Amino acid sequence: MSQILVKNLEFAYDGSYDNVFENVSFTLDTDWKLGFCGRNGRGKTTFLKLLMGKFEYFGEIRASVDFEYFPFDIADEAADTLTIIYDISPAAEFWQICRELAKLDVDEDVLYRPFLTLSNGERTKVMLAALFIRENSFLLIDEPTNHLDMEARALVARYLNSKSGFIVVSHDRVFLDSCVDHILSINRANIEIQSGNFSSWFGNKELQDRYEIERNAELKKEIGRLTSAARRTEAWSGEAENRKIGFDPRATEKSKGMRAYQGEKSRKMMARSKAIIERQQSEIEEKSKLLKNLEKSDSLKLSPLHYHSELLLYLEGLSLGYGGREVCSNVSFELRRGDRVSLRGPNGCGKSSILKLIMGDDISFSGLLSVGSGLKLSYVQQDASKLTGDLRDYAEEQGIDESLFKAILRKLDFQRVQFEKDMCDFSAGQKKKVLLARSLCEQAHLYIWDEPLNYIDVLSRIQIEELITEYKPTLLFVEHDRAFCDNIATKIVEL
């Protein structure tokens, strides 16, 4: 066992006035299984890249191990998968490759297929296998679950649980509970490490948040009292100084040395005043620090429309495909007002295609699809990577209220400085929040969301769960976060 030391770390991107990290210090053991949590945009991926030596920084990062980062950059996706694995792990033995793939339930046939023909889930598993073949390295695994279905997530979690010596960034609560023994979290005011899984960390956080909420009003009163006292002390010392300056010995002096006495008295009062003000200011700062780590999770609002009919959507014996290849067959279900239907199934079984078909995409299908007349839909697509431009222009293009749109983003932990940036500079989670905020601005009879939580942090997921539970919109969605689905779905359709 060795350690990774981070001491007085400070980092800001070129051209930015805001530090991503400031005076950060902690120590990690290299045999830990670390889950890495934090709101979107707090710097999780940035920290991993600092460990990799990708950026210059102030402070110290010291380790006796090499770091390896997932996902890898694949130079030639047309190459056979086996060639790509050897590029990643040149010292790998063929039997080692087969052993790791077997643990991940990947057939050996993929080794002889071009990498670009693999599904996203297969690519993730192949790269994880190649990663863990490398020895004497501490592994930095950045959001491996985003392209995995529920069963694959459970499989990868079991795989990671059999390993050690890694940091995994994930926002999937069930996944983290299954494979980590420590949590590294980026909070509002600090970075902390706790032993245990996500649930134990989150339970401790809720206790701490409740304590801070209870103390909030009391501390604000104390801060107000100290601020008023500091002002009174400052005014009092100012009056003493004015008496010294305005003292006229010819009019009021009754004995020699009165001017010197008044000056010395004023000096002592000023010194005492300064000491009191400094002490009071120090107390104000210390008490203010207690409020800085409380995560703000303001309640979101939604305005679903009431549809005139009980039945909104009906599918019977639906089959569809692309280019002569059938992706799903004989799908039947109905969606009624107030239903929250979760479409489930392995990657590639046609879940997203069904959503696109309902939205009106030109997809060849057979069977019956009946969509209610005048049904107003709000759609969140799976891919947010192509978002560019200004938020103001985006709101105008989408026909939504800019003030409401930005208010929702603020509640999802967007800082005001983000509003001035181009969306192409947003993190993947922040881009997905833009799509969700746009949908939450729209009044609709039916909300159709395709993997809405990809890259989105845990606290925001909980906010969205609470929103859906409170406002009970009619919802058809695809999502692989088991906790989210279990908490909000009223009906499950297995493909």
C-alpha cells in the first residue's frame, strides 16, 4: 500500500478569474476503491486530469504509482478490437484478455471485429478489461456507466468490486453502493473523504445539512448582532477621536496637560476599538464558514397540461427497424393520464427508436401506434454534446421564457458566470441540464425523456425525483439509473 498526497492544490483554467481548486489538501491510499461525487462543473474530471499531469497547477501532487485514465482515446476505431487492446496494454497476454472479458460477460468474438462495430456497452467493457490488465497503476475511471443498461451496470459494479486501487466517477447511487469502500466528494466549500459507500456518505451529509439548516437562523442572528456591535464600536471610537480633534483648551481647559490626557484617552480607545472590531470580524468570518457547505437544492416546478382523454398513447404489436434490420418486435403497451412508464431493456433493443417514432421521426414500422389528437409533447433527447451558442439565444429559439429557463438552471446549481459562456464550454452534465431545464419550461401533456440523467449529478437527480413525485406529470422515459426508476416509475415495459 502506498499513498497519493495532494497538498495546497490550486488551479484555474487559462483566462479564468475563478479557481477550480483553492488550497486543497488530502491523502488517498492506493488500495482504496474510491467513488468520486460532486455537483456538475465542480471539477471532478479536471482533478483526474491534474493527476494525469495534463495541466499546470500550484501546490503538490505526490504519488509512487502511475495513473491510467478511462475512457481511452482510440486513434483508429476501424482497427480490430484485439489490436486496440494491445495498443492500450502492450504487455498483455492473450489469456489475460480472455479472462477479463469473461468476467465482464463479453464474447471473445468481439476481439476480431472492428472496434467501431461494437455497441457502446461493449466498448466500455473492452476498455475496462484493457485498463485492469495494466499492472502497478492507479486507475481513474470517468463515468463508465453512461452507456450501460441496468444489467451491464450491475455486472461492471461486481467487476470493480473485485478490484482495488481506483477512483470511479459516477452519479449512479446503486452502482456506487455496489463497488466502492470510500467516497471522495467535492462540496461547495471543500473536498472530503469518508469511509463507506454512497449511501453511508449521503446519510452523513443529510445529517450535516440538517444541522447546518437548524444553525442557519441562529448563526445569521449572531452574525447580525456582531456586525451591529462592530459598527457601534467603530462609531464610539470615531466619537472619541472627534472629541480629541475638536478639543479647544482656551475655552474648556481647567488644568495643564488636559490636551495630552484627551489624546492618550483617544489613542487607547482607538486601539481597543480596533481590537474589538478585528475580533468581531474574525467571529463573523468563522460563523459564515459554517454555512458555506450547505448544498442548495431548491425545489423545481413543473406545469403539465391536463389532457381531455384518459388514454394518451397506445401501441399494439409494434415492430420497427432500420435498413432492413429489425430492432424490436411485438411491443404493446398503453399510456394513460398520470402514468410514468419506464421503457427497459438491453442496449440496442429499440427503446430510443420507439421514443423517436412517437415524436414523429420517419422510422419504418409495422403494427399499431395511436397517439392522442392534439397531444402536446416535450422531448429530451439522449445526446446533448452538440449544444453550442448563448443561453439567451437558445431560449429564444426554443420559444421558452428566458427568465424561467435560467431560474431553473440556477436551482440545478448553475453559477451565474455560466450564463455568459458558450454552451460548447459546458461540462457534459451541464449540457444535459440545459435540455432538462428547457423541457421543464414547456407545458405539455406528455413528457418524453431519453436517458435524461446521463452525466447529471446525484443531488440534481434527487431534485428531479422530488419534482416528478410532487407534480405527477405523465411521463414516458428511458433511464438506466435503477434508484431513479424504482422511485418514480408507475409502470415498467420490458423490451
